[in-house]
Amino acid sequence: MTETLGPRRIVRESVPLAAIVLLWTVLSVLASHPLVGQGLSVAGIAVGLLYALRRGADLAGTASGLARDTRGLLEQSLRIALPALVWFLLARALFLLRGLWDQLALPGAFVSPAETLGFALTVTGVLTVVLQAVAIGLAGSERVGDTVAIPVGEFDGINID
């Protein structure tokens, strides 16, 4: 099957992940209690993970299967890394801007939102990798109702039947 699940498509597919994680991250800030806020952050990761797993399974038909040799796996890993890097670089940019925010020395209770937003963007990067890994891992599998049958075969010449 040809690779139609390119980096641009994955970035577009990961935008809902960012929205999910950002929503739960904002709720965690509004909780105004460390334990409740942490629980809301974890809940956001769980919801984002569920979405990434389900959407990755839906996209399996548009992805090439898992590479069968070391070189292919490395190339595949690089293709997986590119869309996630968008989110990681955005998080890094926020942390660079935090220094500018701190230099402004705004009066009152204004604190830089970089930590909170950086967390959300970093989690989105990780979930973007999950989404792609699931799509690639399930590519070539057969859907039977709501289950997925993964064919057992050879990997790198080693029979795993």
C-alpha cells in the first residue's frame, strides 16, 4: 500500500489532539488546587491518548505497514518524528518567549503561561507519535467488526507463526 499518510496530513490530524489537551490543561489551571489540577492534566492525557489510538486505527488503511529491516525502521521513525517536531518546537519557542515575559516584569499576579502551554504542546507531540505509530502498526491488518486481526507472518526473515 502506498504511503498517503504524510507529515502534513499528520500535523492536520494532530490539531484535535492539541485542542483536547489544551482544554484539559486550561481546566487544570482553573482548578486552583495542585492535586485537582494534576488530576485534570492526567485526564486530558488519557482522553488525548484514547483519541490518538482510535484515530490511528482509523488511519491504518492509508499508511504503509511497519518496515521490515533496520534501515526501513529508521527511515520510518524519521517520518514519524517530523510532524511531532512541529509541536515540540512550538513548546520550545514558548519556553524561549518565557524569558522575554519575565524581563517585562509585569506587576501583579501575571505569570508566564509558557509552562502550562508548553506542557500541552509537548503532550500533543507525544500523542502525535502515538497516532502515527498505531496507524503504521495496524496497516495491513484486517478489520473484523470492531476488532482488528493482525496477520502473523515473517519479520526480518524470522518466522513468528
